[in-house]
Amino acid sequence: MDFQLTDEQRMIRETVYKWSVQELGPLQEKIDEEDWFPPDFFQKCADIGILGITMDEKYGGLGGDVLMQALAIEEMSRICPALAMSYGAHSNLCANNIHKNANEMLKEKYLPPLIRGEKIGALGLTEPNAGSDAMSLRTRAVKKGDKYILNGSKIFITNGPVADTLLVYAKTEPDLGAKGISAFIVEKEYPGFAVSRKLKKVGMRGSPTAELVFDNCEVPAENLVGQENMGVHVMTSGLDIERIVLAAGSVGMAQQALDYSIRYAVEREQFGQPIANFQMIQQKLADMYARTEAARLLVYRAATVAQSSKRGGKGTELTRQAAAAILFAGEMATWVCDQGVQIHGGYGYCLEFPVQKLWRDAKLYEIGAGTSEVRRMIIARELTREEFARKAQR
């Protein structure tokens, strides 16, 4: 295995981190305390060319790979996990899924403004009664003439309050279950679409999250992504990449918590010496480092599998690798950030020290894109799939 990044991948990593330090670092206190979303955030992302990393150059993208996208999320998450999540929802969950699955007309219409930062993207999948069980969604789409009429609601939608362009899933044939789901591009100006409320979160503050309502929402029939009743393919293929990208965000948070903790342990003195000399602190730092590095390698491996999958790799391998990456990275980040707070002691529990924000932010990645429990189910299902098939043939 080659563990070296390409020159282009290193450039993305370095560019995003330096930009995040300069542009997002000074805004952190305001973003977190006021749950404030900088209105020019996506335009600034476009200025450094990171909104279309995985998309073709003819739409304004870089034509890069999944690992490049993961590196961008990782480095931004070291400084501002909340805005990194909003960035991922825009560039990966919305734009990249359109790029992978929509026809040429839709790609030419919607991708350039998303990549230029002129429009903000979001993904509408989760519903009040369909979270981990995404296939049981109840939002309904009925075709009437040259339009689909959507009725239902979505919840926990990242970028929901500010999104202009949304990739939304709805049932076109409810009796078919998972085989009756379709995907649509919805614009916020369409009649019948509304943001019902902005949600208040304990962490990832600054990343706007909403509940959305579709009340006889009129969507042009031409905005169907892929074929009718084939939305589950769009959904599942997108979830694998989503899990890899969000897992990279967990790695970024853990790395920053480790960096803060090393610095504090060296500077903080007790009993006449830096606490970094105490064996229990050393053990914490060593374990934090080992787990962060292990998660990073797992995420990078999954991103590499995602690229080979595009060239004909096995889908089951990608699915289990993606689920394993976010399972391990998500739980790792929560643990590492918790240890970071512990190392900081009482100061770690004070809002003036940034490690506590990472601690609050990290927990979401054990819940979003499928809970840790669901990820374990996915991994076990993929591990036993071939053996069950062989058993059925005997």
C-alpha cells in the first residue's frame, strides 16, 4: 500500500487548513455562542476552489477523488467542525450526488452555481419517523402532468434554513417499499416548500439545521434525478461516500483535541512540573494519538476503496469499509475529545477553552449518517452476505 499523498492532495490539505485558521479561527467564538452562520462562507469556499473537488472540470469542479474531499473536511474540522459539516452537506451530500446521478441537463443547470458558491445545497432524507430506517420515509410524490406534487416533512436537515437547492427523497410508489423511492431536486422558491423551524443543537452550532415541510410542493417532472422508483440506488451509493467524508471530520476534531491537549500538558504545571511528565497524562496522550492515527488510516483506506469502486470495485466492500470508518472514527473522536477535556481539568469545562467545543461537536458523528448501532448492523450484514448466499445454494 502507498501511504503517500499526491502533490494535489497535499495542496488541498495545506490550503484548507491555512485558510480555516485565517478565515474561520477568528470567528469561532461568535459562531458557537450565537449559533451564527457566516453568510459569505460558501462564497469564500468557492474562492479557494473546494466546492467541486469531486466534480468534473466542465462544471467548474476539480475532477479530484474522494480522498481529496475527505482531506478538505478533515482539515476544516480541526478549526470549525460545524462549518465543515455544512460544507460537506453542500459539496458532497447535495452537489456530488447530483453529479453522480442526474442527467446532463440537470447537472449543467445546478452544478455550476453550487460550485461557484452562488447557491447553497442540502440533502433532504431524514424524517421525524424515518431516521436510521431511511427506507420507511413517508414523504409522498405524485405525478400530475409535468409536475410532481410532494407532501411530507424532513428533519435534522443540515443547511436547511439557508439552502437554495435540495436533493429530496420521496415515495412515488409507497406499496413497493424501498423500490418505490425517487429523488428530486427542489428549489426553495417552489410553491409549497417551507422551512418550518430552525433546530437548536448542543454542538455543531453555526451549522444551520432545520425541519422542512412540503405542502403540495410543485416540482418540475424534469427535476427527477435518475429514474422514477430508482432513488434507493442514489440514496445508498451516496450514503457510503457521506459516511467516509463525515468520518474524516471526526479525525479532524480528534487531531485538534490532541494538539490542544499536548500544548496544555506541556504548559500546565502541578506539583512543580508540567503535567506532561505524569504517567497518567502520558498514557492519555499516547492513546489519543494511537486512536486518531488508526481512524485516519481507516478513513483514507475507505476513501481509496470508494475510488476503486467507481472503476468496478465491489459495492459490498465499499459499504462495509465506509460503515467501519465512520463507526470507528465517530466513537474515537468522542473518546479523544472527552480525554482532552479531562486533561484540561476544570479549564476544559469552561467555555473560554476551545477543547470543550470539540467535545460537544464530536458526539454528532456517532448519530448522523446512521447511528453507531446501525453501522454495526451494516458491517455485520455485509460480512455475512456472501456466506448466506452460499448457504442458500447448498
